[in-house]
Amino acid sequence: MTPAEAKKRIAELRAEVSRHAELYYRQAKPEIPDRDYDKLERELADLEKQFPQFAAKVSPTAQVGDDRLEGFSTYRHRQPMQSLDNTYSEDEYRAFHQRLVKLFGRDELAYVVEPKVDGLAVSVTYEKGKLVRAVTRGNGEEGDDITVNARTIYSLPAELKTSKKHPVPDVIEIRGEIYLTTAEFQRINEEREEAGEPVYANPRNLAAGTIKQLDPKEVARRKLEIVLYGIGYCEPQVADSQSEFVASVKAWGLPTVEKFWPVQGIDAAWQAVGELDKLRHAFAYGTDGAVTKVDSFGLRREAGSTAKSPRWAIAYKFEPERAETKINAITIQVGRTGVLTPVAELEPVILAGTTVARATLHNKDEIARKDIRVGDTVLVEKAGEVIPAVIEVNLKRRTKECRPYEFPDKCPVCGTKVVQLEEEVAMRCPNLGCPAQVRRRLTHFVSKACLDIDGLGTAMIDELVEKGWVKELPDLFRLKRDDLLTLGKKVEKSTDNLLAALEAAKRCELWRLIHGLGIPHVGVSAAKDLATHFRDLEKLASAKVEDFIANKESVISGIGETMAVAITGFFADKRNRALVEGLLEVGLKPVAPEKPVGGSTIFAGKTFVLTGTLPTMSRDEAAAKIEAAAGKVSGSVSKKTSYVLAGEEAGSKLDKAKELGVPVIDEAEFLKMLKG
């Protein structure tokens, strides 16, 4: 490469790397996989080294990715918060060791190997043992103050435990990652898919976007987790090595890495990396690599740092599992809200132990940006090892038959011209009567999390919509026995059961009906909060934003501004008001939640987790009693759990409760508590 060519390529790479860094760190919406970004950054670093005459005062290769956003105040780290050098090569990993051997003059160095959790970097500060601040990495010198949001993370204690062996320092910055478990990521995506909304690409992006929400109530609804493993500023010093520090972190009651390998020498370190690669698929969170650090803090100080990263640590990143396959077709799914989601129908291929035959293409812009065509051979990987994604097209195998895909300008189900709302990338079918939307709305409405109507499976719903008997939710309650009896042989009993279930559903719990309406952002928990507060569907439908938010504060616990705007906007739509009126006209009389007996709030401020089979009541019945007494029910055990109500065949939640020292009660004790 000539100097002129190098100068041009360096300028191109700086612009490209900076653009992708902006998408990754600030917007949490990367366009390319991490591996591709790392390649671009490595190419730029190599060229800058080869052609130092084109060095710049500001280059992305010498800067920490900046995640700061408007709307947050910034806070300066007492000690800079750097990023890590990374590699995908064993040779480069071993070269890292050789540089340290040369620096320290010794061969057998003590290392620690830890999982690299795929999340958002954070620094939490404790003063006199109390949590005072949580700050993102930002530009390494200062980051966004996310303390209010971080306090919603159950596993992050407000106060540290202390002991003679592990005293708490006066001031300490502890570094780590905020992340989402795979299970929580899947739960959120299932809710979005059920609502006909586009799914999120991977847990890391969702965690980063969630913690930067301006409304902590919205943050709390997504169960973020945190892992802490690094030390920043500390006074007085509490450890001389990483091994000692991790022991202190555990003793203080902080969540830290679940696997930790103290090793001697690079061969043992490389062996630990291999062990981690085998174990990581069973972890509850995404792990995209192994971090190797010099154990001794004294040697770390001697090694020092570059402007961007410490010289005493490196991240070996695991190769994402990918497979090459062919796109046989691109189909369009129409969701409950009318969003058109393109899906790649693939030649089935084994990926990460499962057969993959479909992959989301997200939206129209994504197809155009990657130039994805039917018939193309593509690379597929599991994004964050969770959902299949098309990474890139193998252009060498593209044939003349592979034509550019034309995104439909009409709904493929009802033929209505699609629209694109302002500030949205999604294309939508605006026809609320579109059969695809009706099917999705009905499926959601009758599901166990809503009205829980037995006898209305997918096949039955499809038939009811196809025959035109059900065009909107109220039509369910207008179904005629004689019509239903024509659907097949020996259906008399199932027809009578269905009609009985529909009749019983008219007296459903109010929260079930609220959830069943499909109001954006309103899940089960929010629906229960709304039912408890308003106690009447028409009152909820008539509410204004100021009934939810007063003086910028939430009137109803758990309902923030984003949700308030969504709720009032939903009921402001004439079609949705007509829907509510129609449901009431066909006889729905939802039941408001019971008020605490005698005004009792015996469980106020208490959080219960239910596990196992109870002797005389279902878990739903127990949950209803807890909520009627002003308590909360959670799906996971944490240090903030007040009680675990356990029955027979209690599982991992019981083990977690014992590990954390959370009180475990049985049904008999629970009923005694309820009586006061």
C-alpha cells in the first residue's frame, strides 16, 4: 500500500469505526457483529502503526467507546475506567504473556481467568459501605450517572456486609457489567412477539438500552442483573491481588463471576479458557469471551496502561458459532399491532446444537442494508447465542436468479396499503380488521395471561376469523351454538364447554381484561397495578396523563411517563373506545381486585416468590391473596425477597432462597400470617 493509499484508507476507517462505535455505545443498535467491528479497528490500528506520519491526536483506536447520552448528568471517575484489548487468536493471546515476561523478567506469572459477560460496563461506588453512585464507563474519564436506574437491580445491595476478615473500605469504586439473563431476554421478546412488535436483536443491546431509560419505573420492569469483578479507586486498600479482591466482593454480598480460575503460567491460563468455552453455554447469561488478568495488583501497577487499555489484561473472544445456508424464501409476518416483520425461510441447518430453519430479518431497511435476496447463500449465527440472525451474504455464491427483494407496499394478508409512522423503521398495516391482526389480538386476549378461555386454540381462532364470525374481540361473546355445531363431527360437548367458558370469562378479573386489550407497554404487572388503582375499566379509559404523573412523579407505583402516554393514547383512539364499549355491551363485567380485608395492608412492602405445589390452593390463588393484602409477587428470588412460599417439589428457587438466607414458609404458616 502506498502512503497515498494508506492515508485514504485510514480516513475511511476512522470514519467507519467512529460511526459503528456511535451505534454500539450510544444507540445500542449495532449494524455489524462484534467480530467485524474488531476487524475494522484492528486494520486501522495496524495502518496507523505502519504509517505513523498519518497519526491523529484523536483516533478511535486510542479512545474508549463513549456511551454518554443527553438527559443524564455526568460524573467523573476517581480512577479512569478503561476497556480491554481483545483477540481471537491463540498466538496473540500467548504474545500478550511474552510481553509481560519480558517486562517482569519472570516466566511463571500468576493469572486469573474470568468469564467475559456481554453487558454494559458500569462502575458502582460505595462510601462507608453504602451505595452512593452508579456510573457508566462513558469516555473512560467520566460517564453517565445511572444511580436511580441501578437501584432497581435487585441483586445490587444498597449496603455492603462487613467482617473482620473482609473490612469495607471508606470509599471504593467497583467495576462490572449490567446484563440481562437469557431467560429474561426471551420473556421480553415473547411478549413483544405476542404483541406483534419487532423483537430485540440480543441481550446486550437491550440491557444497554434499558439502563439508559429516563424513567426508572420502566427500567424496573425489565429484570436487569449486575456482575462485579474489577476494582477502581479504593481507600484504604483492601486487597493485593484479584483473588483477594473477588473474595472480598463475595463477602460484601455483591454478585460476582460464578467461575474463577487462579492459574500459574500461560499454558494453565489457556487451558482455563478452553474449560470456560465448554461451560459457558450452560450459564444464565451471554458470555462472549474469557478475560485473563495478572493476579498481583503490584505487578499491574508496574505494567501500567495505554491511553485505552491496561497492559496487564486481555480478553480472548470466542468465535461465534455460524453456519452457511440458503434463503429459500422471505415471508412477512403481520403482528397484532400491524407491524410487518420479514422472516428468512432457510434451508434447515444445525447451529449451536439446534436446527435452525427461520431467522428474523428485522425490517425493510435491514434487508436493503445487507442486500439480502431470495436464493442467496448466507451466514447465520445466533445473536447473543439466543435467536438466529442473518449476518451476511456470501456474494461469491450469488447467482443471476437472486433478485433484490421488494418489500411489499400492501399488507400480504388483507391487501391494505402499508404505512410507515414518523420516527419508526417498521412498516405497518393500518387496517385493524386485517385477519392477521385479528387472529393475533384474539390469541392474546384468550391466553392464560389474559382471559384464560379454554377451547380457543389456534385452529379454532383461524376458523372463526376465516368464516367471518369474529372480526373483533366482542364478537367472541356473540358466537351462536348452532353455528359452532357446524364446525365438525362430535363437537356438541366441546361447543357447550366453549360457550360456558366464554360466559364465565364475562366475570374475569379486571387486570386480565386490561392486559387482554393489548395496550402498548402494559404487561401483567402493570395491568394489576392499574386495576388496583382505578378499579373500573371506564375510569381507566377516561384517565388523563396527569392522573398517572403529577409533578413529574408517578401517581401509581410502577407506571411511568412512557406507559402513561401509551395508555392515554390507546384510549384516545375512537376504535379502541368502541372496542371497550362493545365488550361491555356483550355483558363483560370485570371484577375489581379485592380490597385488603378490613383495610389490612399486612403484606405492604413485602415481596413473595412462589414455588412448588401448595396443598390446598393454586399459586395463582396464593398470589391473589398476597396482592389483596398489599404485597407483591415476584418470579425470581433475590436479596430483596421477603419470603419464599414453598410447596412440594419446590425447585431452584428454594435452593436460591437458602443460599441467600431468605425466609422460607409453607402454606400453613402463610395462612397464619395472612390472618395476622
